[in-house]
Amino acid sequence: MRFHIPEEVSQIARVLRDKGHEAYLVGGCVRDLIVGRVPRDWDVTTNASPEQIQAAFPDSFYENDYGTVGVKTGSKDSTLAIVEVTPYRAESSYSDKRRPDKVTFGVSLENDLARRDFTINALALEESKGHLIDPYKGQKDIKDKIVRTVGRPLERFNEDALRMLRAVRLIAELGFGIDGETAKAVSENAKNLKYVSRERVRDELVRILQSEQPMVALVLAQQLRILEYISPNLVRGIGVEQNQAHSYDVFGHLMRTMQHAADKHWSLAIRLAGLFHDISKPETRRWSDEKQDWTFHGHDVVGSRVTKAALEDLKFPRETIEKTVKLVRWHMFFSDPEQITLSAVRRVITNVGKENIDDLLKLRICDRIGTGRPKEQPFRLRKYMAMVDQALRDPISVGMLKTDGTRIMDMFHVKPGPRIGWVLNALLEEVLEKPELNTEPHLDEKAKHLLTLSDTDLKALGESGKSKREEREDAEVQKIMEKHHVC
């Protein structure tokens, strides 16, 4: 088989072979090459020891117990800047269900592949000859789109419990299914995920959320009983009926909201917020005899606290937590443009932050789709978006000038009065026509001249400038309305 291998990777393999060692590409990068995906990282395995690898590559580092040496390539491509080179190794038992108690170097390639998690990852490629080593029929499982363990599933998952979550993640990333025996072993050993560090669970969750099919993966995780070990809050919404505005229970709604964010290729924070925005509906649900329906008052407030605790438990970065919590807290913003003012819109922007308002609107779009409604942006939401653009835009006013009334009064010893306003409006009219004239020297000179005019002439110029400002303001608002198709 022939694949396109980056020169940085081929060079590392050549150097090892030139020094008398074996060298193969191994694991996920080989799988991705076969699938037709661009690998997100590259791994080389060899019969050389860590010391021999470092001797071959002076610009390298070795800071772990598994023999992996990071070789710096100097590439500007982040996926190639560091290539990991690992000796063939065998691993002993995993008493903590996370890490091998002992690692042995110097074994054969065959023994090294035998310790791998899934058949689709137990592949090695001698790239110079295109020779593929596949002792566990990984190519067939790739063709059949199946995730299957190397050897007995119970043994693999008892060695490292995170492999169960990794199986779900691979299904999300590759669009594969799961082997029946492998699925059964996951379900029977789900409880072992409690021994895995929250950081490692978080990393797998992030990769699931950033995949094309996070909903498929998390629904499967729930069916295999491992979702509660990602976050127990996520399973509480199963079977919790909502009000008439929703077609799905709380769990189904959260999954579909998150999935739409993935469909739109929106950010991790929006996907996380989609996953958690209604997380507290179960505990806030009350029956209303008046409405003859369920209500969920305060679920946004309670949910923001639950979301914060859940993301902190998973050791997410502070910035991600803060952004996601804000989106959850304010996702219930009132958006009827017939009943709100620009001041109300500005309060929403203040609450969530200018930097987050666009993501809040995107979350509302996902929330709508998650209810089962077919239309992302009805007229009312588009109108609200237009109002947000208006609120965010600096209005056209004399405040745009590189001077102000105080400066004019101080410089020319003028008393407060209507003449100052007329001067500023006249200056603004000129600047609107020629923005390059908005400089202190020019405006000072122009103001000096204007102040020599009579009240009648100066008022006429000021009124003309005010009219010009209003015309320009209306034109800008019209552009916003056209942009959102709400004219």
C-alpha cells in the first residue's frame, strides 16, 4: 500500500533505519491513512531503546515512563512539530485499571501490537515499502466499520478502563459501529471508569463533542451505561417529559441541541452549553393546573450552577467554564422584538458579555432545533438578531468627533448654550462626508470659523448636520435589517 506520508515523518523513520533499527508508523495514524483521514498526530515505533532514539535525534525529549521520545521536527504544522517515537514494549497487569504496573522494552513488533486496544489501531506500516502489518484483521474491521478489541474485551478494559470511552469516541469520529462482544464488555465494566482521572475523561468527552456525530456517541454511551461516569447529571433527563413546546424528553432535547451545534461546526463552548443548558429541568419541573402543562421556572439559574460544578469536576479550563456557564445562565433571554426595546437588548448583552452574545444567539438556534421545530431562525429571532446588531453598533453621533463641547468652550472661551450643539452637528456633517477630516487640528480650525457666524447661519448649519446624521443612522439600520432579512 502507498500513502502520502509527510517528509518529517519519513525522515525520522529513515534515520532510525540508517542506524540499524526497525521503524514503523503505528496505531491511529495508520488507521486514518487507510480510512482516508488526515492523521491528527503521527507515531513511530521501533526496536531502538529510548536512549538510542535520543542519540539519533539530539533535538528530542523523554519525560515519561513509557519510553516515548518526542522528536522535534521544526515543522510549522502543529500536527508534525513533534513526532512521538516509542520502543516496542510489553505491559504487565494494570492494578489501578489505568496504567501498567510495569513496562518492558525490547520486545518484538508483534508483541507490541498485541497490547493495543482495538484492531483498527493494531496496525503498523513500513512506509518506505508500503508494507502493512495487520495481525488482528484491523483492515477488515475498518472496511466493515466496526470497533473491536484486540483479544478478549474484558482483558483490554480491565487493563485501562478509559478504553471503553475511547471506543465510543472512535465511533463518533469515524462513523463506525461497535462489535457485540465489545459492547457487552463495556456495559459489564462501566463502573471501572470511576478509577480514571477526570482529566482523561474530559479529553475524551471533548473529542466526542468535536466530532461529527456526538449525539450518536453519547446516546451509545448511555446505552452502554458509561454516560453517568462522564457526568451523572446527563442521565437525569432520561424520560423526563417536557411541555407542549417540545417533541422530546429532556435527555433527547439536550442531545439534539448539542448535535445541531456540531452540524453547524460551532465552537466547543456552544456544544457544551447545548449539552447542559436544560440540565436542571428535572429538579425544577412543576405541574401547572392553570396552564395544564409542565413548567421549569428557574432552570436556567439552577442549571448554571450545576453546569459549573460538572465542568469543574471534569477539570475544564476556567475560561471554558465561565463562558459555558454564562450561556446556560442566560439562554432563556426574552426575544420577542414586538415587546422589548433596544435598552432591554443591551441589558442581555451586558449580562452575557459582548464577546458571548453571538454564541448565545447560536445556542438559541440550536435550542429551537432541539425542540423538534424545523426552522432555525423564524422572523422574530431574526428581528432580535438585528436589534442585537443595532445595540452593538456605535451610534452615529457627535461623540464620534475628535473634539467635544468642553474642548471648544475652553479653547474659544465660549459660554454653554445652543451654539455649541450647532457647531458640533455642523462638524459632524463634514466628517460624515470626509472621515479623514476628523482630526483635532482641522476640527479646531473649523470650530473657530463656525463660531464667527450669526446664530441664524450657525443654526441652519447645525440643523443640516443633525438631519444628515439622522439620514445616515437610518441607512445603517436599514442595512442591518436587510442583512437579517427583516425588512
